[in-house]
Amino acid sequence: MLNGKSILITGGTGSFGKCFTKTILENYPNVKRLVIFSRDELKQFEMSQTYSKDRYPAVRYFIGDVRDQRRLKTALEGVDVVIHAAALKHVSIAEYNPFECIKTNIIGAQNLIEACIDSNVKKVVALSTDKAAAPINLYGASKLCSDKLFIAANNISGSRDIDFSVVRYGNVMGSRGSVIPFFLEKRKDGSLPITDLEMTRFNISLVDGVNMVLWALENALGGEIFVPKIPSYRITDLAKAIAPECTFNIIGIRPGEKIHEEMITVSDSFNTMDLGNYYAILPSIGKYSKEDYCRRTGAKPIQPGCSYNSGENADFLSAEQLSTLISENLLT
């Protein structure tokens, strides 16, 4: 699918970008170009020690910011496929610096859309977050706006052969700044800070996130928000899996935080199709009807009026399963 293609990933030095790069170089040895686009020169230098241009001649490193459309257009020259992973993602930082979040997550998204359309890119997949569903914080609201922009981009591409779609999933196990590395660091104190004993979260591994994006590249018709069927965990079970000897220090829920995360809202359910391993939230205004989408993909509508959230999920990871996953994914 990607052999002979040129790929660009924004935010390419992040956790997802590094895993995506590893997967592409291992599975698509004849990829034409793989452009790592990000704004942090140190992270690019560090990444180039593992994926050097000498050993991997297809790899290119571009310093740039999605806020700079001219630089995006330069980087996109000859690119066939774009994965958009660049974002300001920390809830509290976004709350304190709201317009900086907006400039990257919303204006940056529109800059990329326009640059892709002008550069004859063929496929675009943007990464989203469960926080974009019924958002209560600025980060989630900015990603919801970004999702809407990417979906609506299919309506302004004219006769160009380009499809935009979105992948929305929950907490990535072990990603930078997430709860698992935080708990691993805090366990030496003998006590773990717990926001709320009832809190739950979705869970997905980096590898599964990358595989989902590759699946979306191959199967998207354009305009879908894809949601994976993944397990949840209770924050208390995660704490027990990481540090069973530690006590809990209940600190209360933080501003902009939910008890349970949601990926498909009740309102979304009326436009959501079941694809087997994934759901697809279809655009309310798009190039195909729900009936046509089901005919072309074999999808089936889900029950109207339901939602998909981490608290009511049918699949929960136990403390023992979490411990095994952490050992396999983070401690090897």
C-alpha cells in the first residue's frame, strides 16, 4: 500500500510518530520518502540517531510548525500521504494558554488542509482524541474543531483526488505525559495521587494506534471519524497494577477532567456505523449517504441513542492484565 509512496507525518518526533516511523521502515522497505515534520530540533536530532539518513535513505527531517503554511507547502512537495499527529495535548497547559492551543490545533489544522489540497496529496488521516467527544476542556474543544475541519475538507477539495478522515482513540499506553509513566515515577514515594476512585479511561497501545491509522489509510472513503473497539480500565486497577504496595492519595478531579471518557456521544450514534473492529462516525454533510456507505463497506448502523464511553464499556482490563501489558510494552 505504501511502497513507492511519499509520506509526511506532522508531530513526527512524538510517541506516535516514532512508532509509526518504525512500523513503516520495517514493513514498507520500498517507501519512497518518509518526512518527519516537527518543530523541536533536539527531538529530531535524537530521532536521527536511530533513524539516520545513511541507514534509511528514505527518511527526511523537516523543522517546521503547522502554524506556518508556507513551510508546510515546502515540506509537502511530492507527498502522497499525510498523517497529522501534531497538537498541543496537555489539558492544563491548554487551559492556561488557550490561544496558543487554538493556533496549533485549529489554525494549524486548517493550514495543513489547505496545503494538502494545493499540493495534490492523495490521503490525509488526522489523529484525534476521546476528549473531542462532548468536550469540557479547551484541548478537547480544539480537537473537535480540528475534526470538523478535516471532515469538511472533503467538501472543498473539488475535483482533486484527495480524501480526509480522522482516527479518534483513547489514552495511548505509555505516551509521554500520560498517567502510566507518571505512576511509574511516583511509586518510589510510596503513595500515588488518585483524582477520583470512580475514574475510568480507554486504553490502546501505540502499536494498535499505528495499525489503526494504516487501516484507515487503506479503507477510508473520506469523511469518517474512525473509533476503535478497545478496553477500558479503572484508575484504581491501574494503580494496583503499577504499585500494589502504595497507598492512594485522593486529590480530587482536576479542571477540565472527566470521570469517564467518551468516544461516541448519543448525538453521534445516529450517524455511526459498525465496521467490526472499528466504528465510523459519518459526516452529516458528505459525498455519500449512510445507505451507500453500508453498501460499499458492509457496515451496519449501531443502535440509535446509545453512547460509547469508558465507564459503560463492556470490556475492562483487570489489574493483572494491566500489569502484563505494562511489562510487555513499557518495561522491556
